Amino acid sequence: MCLAVPGKVVEILGDDPLLRSAKVSFSGVIKQVSLTCTPEAKLGDYVLVHVGVAISTVDPEEAAQTFEYLKQMGELDGIELPASPEVGGVVPNAPGPLGTTAPTANPSSASSLSTP
């Protein structure tokens, strides 16, 4: 089964449309994803991510509904969703819901920025 998960764009990296990527927050867990298929994505947008590639942009309500479906399917077991209505919110340097901290230093650290 293929699964695309919504996340919030918290930082955009690069200007070249073919190489542009973003740091995307999935309930506080930050991953770097390709924006090649979503050149319209901008800071603060929600994107659907499949295997490390943002495949479309979605509105916040659709992102929240997708998270609710995933929760009902049991796909979010062990992941604590934020209490606020904002899906994918992140506080820099704060522990995430899984005990992780958003990376703020060297973005070339591949271990903390692997694809989902």
C-alpha cells in the first residue's frame, strides 16, 4: 500500500526548480523532501509527501482530515499529534512529540534528514 502523509513546509532550500527542497514538519518530526513536483509550494504550505517527494499541496483542513483518517486506520500509533488545530506545527529547538529535536545546525546531516 502506498501512503502520502501531509506535512507543513517550515523552510525552503534552493532556488532551482529541479533541485529545490524543503524541511517539512510532520507533527514536529522534521524531514527534508524534494519540491520538484510542487514548484508552487511556499513557506507555511501543507504538502502531501510520498517517499521523500512532495506530490501536491493541500489546504490545512485537508491535511487535518488526512491525519484523522490515518489515526482511525492505526497508522499513527505512537505518534502524538499536536493539541492545537495546526497540523505539523513545530517549535524550533523544542523536543518533538517523539522526543526528537528539530535540526537547526548543519543541514547536511543526512541521518536527521532522511526521507519518510
